[in-house]
Amino acid sequence: MSGVPSPPAVMSEHAQEMLKKLNRFVEEVVKPGEVLYREQHSKSENRWACPPVMEEMKAEAKKRGCPGLTTFEYAHLCEVMGKHLLAAEATNCSAPDTGNMEVLLLAGNAEQKERWLKPLLEGRIRSTFLMTEPNVASSDASNISIDITRDGDDYVINGTKWWSSGAVDERCKVGILLGKVNSGEGKPLHQQQSMLVPMDTPGIRVVRALTVFGYDDAPHGHALARLGPGRIHHCMRAIGMAERALEIAVDRAHRRKAFGKLIAHHGGVMTEVAECRVEIEAARALVLRAAAEIDAIGVRGAHSKIAAIKVVAPRMACEVIDRCIQICGGAGVSGDLDLAYLYALARPLRIADGPDAELRAGAVTNGPHGRPKLQEANSMVNRSWRSWQDPNEVARVLRALVGSYRDEGSTPDASVCLDMLAYLEERISEMADLPGLVHSVGFISTPVGVLQDAKLCAARDKFLEKAFDRLKRRHGNQWKRMDLPLVAAVKNYRPQYRDFIIAVLDTAARELAVELPVFLHAYAFTEETGHAIVDTSISILSSHVDKVPFWVLSRSTAHLATIAAREHSGDALIAFFRQLSRLECTEIAEFAREIFAFYTALWRLNEALHEKETESMRRWLGSKLEHLAATKEDIFFDGFALENLCVLLSKTKLEASGLLQEIAKRVLDEDLAALSPPALIQCSRLLSEIPSSPSATLQRRLADHICRVQWLSPGGSFGISNLH
């Protein structure tokens, strides 16, 4: 990525000392402990009981360890842990505990941290991650189907999980479970939620221990990879496994003869060893590069590199271990040399946490919204996509290339997108997720899209017309999935699309679910008036205002404001406005960005209804923002909160110095990395209109962030230099 410094050639002195300590710990404690560990485990009557020597190693590790490493520095330690697998658990750095600790640290409340995070950090308990299900393709998280239903103060969970890392371990006391809330009613992309589940909860039953190539990995059970920094850890451990395999093969090749000379002296073996060394070094460089980017611009900014290493490192480890098995002959597939066990550990990593085919699409994008990466992605896709057998994989990569309107300046090649679009139009009947594809195609060559190309624009309209006709005929059975293509229809509105929009709205007016405000969005964009969708939405929202997600209220209010500005508003909308004005947002919302968006929508709705005088509405909003600045409740602030607050302050002409000061404290640089350069520049400009010290502080941070990451081209850095 442009602007991100290359990984430092030398780690900090502190990190180098930690690496030396870990190597000494491995030599003095782990290697001798491995022999005793296997002996104790083989003699134990309970395969799932941890051998006592592990607790002794953990106690010794606590005496030697000290915190304070960056992702890049910690990656070097992970490689050592991969070479000597007991080192990870002995240092309390094994999966899935490290990932679960991160989740608890970032999202857990005080009680959960005391009950679960503290004993996990101290190594007194283990944990599990419960995502994968046997009956669905779990690489697509939206397929997760285990049901979570609220029953008073409790939650009832029904379903089956497998590949639940560590669930059979006797020390496993808590799990993080991903499930579907209320049988998936509502918006598809928001129906899955995570939940902490104590493993001694009545009804939880561990049916069996799974095996990989015959290994059950007792006493812990098979561990799977995790997102973000967790992928760095696992990829470096995979590199460590490859190094361990190569050491075993080279050592054996120097001790055994074949055809009159050492195996190591045969030209074919030398070539294989050289290939192994080259691939290990290349994978290591890529993983360390990804680690450096995480430290520089956060997990979101390093998204594409993280996806790339998840493809490269496990595949490299499998290929290296396989070569080493071949060099060692029959001993390689036995249990004597650990090579078979290393392969059993490495091979599932190409499936766990997303299969290679899925992650290839992520590797050509940059950021959480699938924004285009640099131009080399175009040539890579152009060379290879025609050889792919599955048109749905072509669709996924096209969606990744197109991305969203939050573009960073780099664009996919128009000819590549044109060819792929023509290919997909011919195979439109084979699309597994046509609504999702239509949504992405809708961003091509729009005023806020990623390309401005006349031929591509024409191809887009031709594809959309055919897709809308197909969706119009079959939408009745899956109308709740029509939110995505409706967005595309709105952004690229043409008279030919009106029948599709009205057909979906007619169905929605009869069966509207409260979590689909996009239907109001579609109606707000058309020139229709008096459609039943408005009264139906108001009726359902006002009846369930204490039950629907807060973001639903916010977005619905924004669309109702647009509608109210063009057509006569009835008593029902005025009553709904008054009902919304009585809400205590800090009691029902979790994210500050949602609160600010809601207040902006409420301001616009008041302007359309003329319910309150402008100055009275401004004073009311000012008091709400002061209360939010002073609240100590768990309201989450991020970069999008700053973006939405700037829009609100711009419309209302409020200063909100106390709230800006609070945001300056709570919003981290990693949060700012989630914003696109246009959004960052807009925030800077809006803040420049507010004459206060907190505003100036935030302006300088935004300017420093844009310049440091260098997202903008030299000619696109307007409006930034004067902010220092």
C-alpha cells in the first residue's frame, strides 16, 4: 500500500530481548518439556486432561515474560511458537484464547472482563470459539443459522456447532458463539450476533471430538485461525511449522545415504530444499509486511494484506511440509518425525477462517468495504478470471473490484469490468446471490461510483434491466432480500426500473418488516406520492419504537424527512415526530454515530413539518448533545461518529465544544483509518467552520492522518496544508 513504511529491518531493543528470552525458554523449558508432556499424556487415563508439566511451563513463562510488543514484533515470536507447538500454550498465546481475549478487551463490559478476561489472561482457564456449523457453508457468516431467541432475561440457543476449538478441553469455561437472532427476521446483514456462553450452561453437550487426518489434537482439540491480528499470529506459526519441517528433513537428509551418497547431496533434493527456503522467506516477508501495516494504519487499512497472507502462508506450509515428507520417505508419513502431524495442523488452515477462493477476492481489495486496491489487482484479475469455473467466484471478484462509493482514488480497469459484466449477464440464471451482485454493479459509473466510462455505463444499464426483470418476477418469495437491488435501482434510476421498484414496494406495504428502511429510501427517491408504504411504515415503527434497532429508527426518520418535504404530511407523521423527540437515545443506542445520524434526521424532519421553531429545536438539540458529552454510559465512539457529528453541527450551527473534546479523547487513529479520504476532508472542512480549541485539535489529527497514510495523490491534497 502506498504510503505505508516498509517493515523495519531491526526490531526494537525490547522486542529483540523478548525474542531472545523466548528462544532461551524454548531451549531450556519447552524442548525438555515436550518429552515429558507426551509421556504424561500417554499414561493419563483421561485424554482430555492437560499433563501437569504444562502448568509448570506456564509458571516458568510468567517469571520470564513482559508485555509491550507491536504486531510486527510479536509476529517474530509467533514463528518460534509455530516451530515448537507447546510454546504457544506455555506462554498463554494459543488459539482461540488470544482472539477471544481481544474480543473481551474491546467489547466486554466490566463484569465480563472480571469473570472471563482476567482468568484467561492469567492462564487459569481456556475458551472456545463457536462459529462453524455442519449444515451450512460457514465461510459465509451470513449462513450461520443456530437460533438465539430472547426469553425474558435469558436467551435460548438451539442448534449444532462443530470445529469448536478447545470445547473438549476440561479447562474450557467460556465460548464466544455466533448465531442468528430471532430466526433471522430482519435485515440479512445484521441478523447474526455474538454471545458469551458459559460452557457449564445446562443444555450444552459436547457430542464428539473431531479428527483431522486421524489426529484429535488432545487434550485441547483442533484450533482454528482468527481474523485481524489473529491471522498474523497463525500465519507466522505456519511459517514456524514449515521451518520445523525443513529442519527435520535437512537433518535426516544429512544422516542417510541412498545410491552411494548422502540424500542431501542428490541434486533433486537440493532443488526441493531450495524451493522450500525461497517460499518460506517470501511468505515471511509478506506476513511481516501485513503486520507492519496493521501497526501503521490499523486492521481495516491492512485488510487486503491480511487476506493475502491467509492464502499464502498456509498454502506454503502445506507445500513445504509435503516436500519434506517426500525427502524423508516412509518415516515422513509415520508418527516418528512429526511431519504427518505438522501437515495435519497446516492443511485445515486453508479452509478455516475462510477458504482460499473466498480470500482471493479479499486480497484484491483494500479496506472493509471492498474498495479497489492498487492497479496491479486489475492485471492479476484480467489474467486469471476466465479460467475460473464458477461464475459466482467471478461475481465475487467483480464486487470486490467495484467496491463502494468510498473510493480511495485507484480504480478497476474498465475493460476488465466490461468483460466480466458481459460474462455474468450470460450466466445471470446461475447467480447464487443476484441481489448482492446487482447492488455492487449499481455503483459502476454512477456520480458517486468508481468509474466514469460510457461503454461500461451502457453495459451496467443493460445488465441491471435484465436483472431487475428477473427479480421482479421472482421477488415475491424473497422480497426481504430486495433491499440491495433497490439501492442499485435508486442510484441508477431510469424509467425502466420503476416497475421493479413499485412491485417491491407494493409487496412491502403489505408485509413490511421493521428492519428494512431501504424501502422508504426507494420511495423517497421516486416521484410517486401517496403510496401506502409511508403510512404502513409509520404505523409499524410507532407501534414498535421500543423494540426496533435504533439504526432503523434513524434511517427511517431520514427518509421520512425527504418524503415530508415533497408531499403533504398527515397527523400520523407529526405524532411520530413527537414520539421520536421523547426518546432517550443514550438508553437505547450503543453507537454515537447512530445517535448523531438520528438527531440530524430529526432536525430535517422538523424542517419539513415546521413542528418546532428553529431556535427552539436548536436549543433542544444542544441540551441533548451536552448530556451525551457528560454521560458515562457505554456509548461507542469511532471515526464514523465524528463524521456524523460534523454533518449535524454543520446543519444546526451548534458548536458542541464539550462533545468534540470527548470525541478527541475517545476516537483512536485506527478509527480514523476507517474513513475514506473524501470523508476525512469533509470532516476537516466542516470542523474549520467551528471556532473552538477541540475543533482545531481534531482538524490537525485528521490532516496528519491523511498525510501519513498518503491516500491522496499529490494533486488531491487540497484543503489540508492550511490545517497545520
